Amino acid sequence: MLADDLQDDLSEVILRAKFDRYLSLEKRLQLTLLQLRNITKHYPPDVTAVSQVTLSINAGDVLCLLGPSGCGKTTLLRCIAGLEQPDAGSVWFEGRDVTNVPPHRRDFGMMFQDFALFPHKNVFDNVAFGLKMRGNGRSDRAARVEEVLQLVDLAALAGRTIDQLSGGEQQRVALARALAPGPRLLLLDEPLGSLDRALRERLMLELRQILQRVGVTAVYVTHDQTEAFAIGDQIAVMRAGRLEQVATPEKVYAEPATPFVAQFVGFENLIPGQQTEMAVGIQTPLGPMRLATAPDTAPGTAGQLLLKPDGARLVDEPAAENGVSGEVTAVSFRGRYYQLWLQTAASDHPLMFEFNRLPGCEYGDTVHLTLAPESLRWYPG
């Protein structure tokens, strides 16, 4: 679940990122640049880190691999980079199979969580390192370093040593170093993971803007939902080495494909249910629920029902359908909205609902809610 202090920022982050994506949409060449075909990677004795992952990434897009620790996202990134050899499947780039191409011949840039900067070199020399290894001349290196330092707003700090920089400045140096050789694909592994929350909030938007200006195609690994929503054009949610959903940030948030995705992006109101004979009916421990559209499965099918927190309305009496009644365990002010926590007889843990205004109830009150059919999502099986 998202931390409470971040939930009220999530909608704003999504809207701002969505606006940025639409601004650059016409500039992108919608050509498939990178393809992963049934990538599988095992580790002894019996760990399957990645299992049959198939993905496509368009030129100019940023794909975020999102999931909890140990879900296989970094292993998948290393397979793309050539640092790990998949046990099955193939990596295709620009229509060519590069599965067996060594990392240094793939022309991909990498940026790591710890930045891996050289403490004995200044900013200029850190950024120039990859260019020097590639054999670029001194004047070419100087011109390119100046260009990328301007891009990340660090031109004035070229002569400073790494220990004279803040965490955010070090992050931008690492990004400039990865961008300096002009990589055809940029791979980022938790690049903001070592920074504190306030700095991450600021830098994730700066990083998105820089990637847009460069127009580079990127694969971005993160465990942070807000970070993925702010930066990614597409999000691939991973669990236990497999893909749970691949979609735009807006769709992942509005239409999570599985209960795992729903919980991972912050929705906790999941209850058991069973389809009824009525086309849009679900019977639950809370009572009958009516969906906005009929599911594809047959009556009698069991599953889980997601109650989105923003679809509730207070009523005076228990509702015949789509109703929730319970005891208020907390009312919490979240800046732009209020959270109402409700303990029901049918759920082991309180259910949480959101209201734009103070709900007008207190701890210990018994209240009744009715839920909009559009705020319900059914997961059969």
C-alpha cells in the first residue's frame, strides 16, 4: 500500500506526468525498438528469477519495471544489458537478436542506485569517462561533456569533486555520465533509491523532463509506485518473476488487472465474492453488489471484489445493494480529502473510503455507505 503521506499526491503526479507524455507524443517514432521474447532466468538451486517475460518498448518511450524487492525486475534489466545471460528466450534490439552480444557492444547506457561515481575525479572527468574509454578525442569529449552538463543544469559545477556535491547533484552527474556517449537505450536501476523522500519527489519530475528532452528510450527499475507513475510511459508490474500487467500509468491505476496490482498501487479494500444469476451481480459478505458491466465468467464463479475508496457516499439507512455498514475506527484529514476507516462484521481489517468533505461522523459511530457500480472491480478465480 502507498504510504499515507503519499496517497494524496498520487493523483496530481499522474495528471502532471500524463500531460508531459501527451506533449511529447507526436515527437516519438512509434517503432518497436526493444523486444523481450519469453525471457527466463534461473539461479541455483531452484530459484526462477524471471519467467517467460515478453515485452515490447517503442522508440522514445520510458518503460518502468515496477514491483516489490525480489520480483525479478533487476535481473530482467541485467538480461537486457547483457550482464546476465537468459536461460531461455531472446533479446531483440532494432530488429536484431542481441542475446549473445556482449554488454560493451550493445551501446546501452546504465545508471545504478549507488551512482558508482569516481570520488577522486571531478564532475567533468566523471562525465567524460565513458567517452574517453570509447576513444573520443579531447575536444570532442569537452564539447559533449559541456552539452550534457548543460542538459542536467550542472555546467557551473564541472570542476567540483564528487564529495562537494549534494545527493541530487550526484544523481544528475551519474545521469549525465550515462547520457554522454549517446546510448541507443538507457537502463536505470533504482536511480533514486538512495535519496531521501523529499529529494526523490523533486528529482523524479526533473528526471522525467531530462529524459523527454533527450528523447532517449529507457527501461527504469523501481519499487516505488509514485516514481513509476511520474516517469513511465508504460508500466510493467512484476510479481515473482512474471508480468502481472503492462499498461499506461493511468490504466494501471484506474484498472488494475489483478488483486496484486490493485494492492500494490494502494487499494486495500478487497473482499471475497461469488457471481450470482444476475448478469452484473456479486454476492459478498457485505451483501449483494452490482457491477457497472457484466463479467465474462459464469454464475457461481468465486473471486475477489475491489471496492475503490473514492466511490462511496454516506446514506441514512443500509442500502439493499452496494451497501457497506460498519463502525468508524478513524477519520483522517489528508489535505485535499478525508479518509474514513470502517470496521465491518464481514472483514477482518477496516475498509478505507475517501471523501472530499468531512464525513460528519466520529470514532465509534455506526454509518452506512452506498458504493457506485463504477467503483467496483471484479477479479474472478
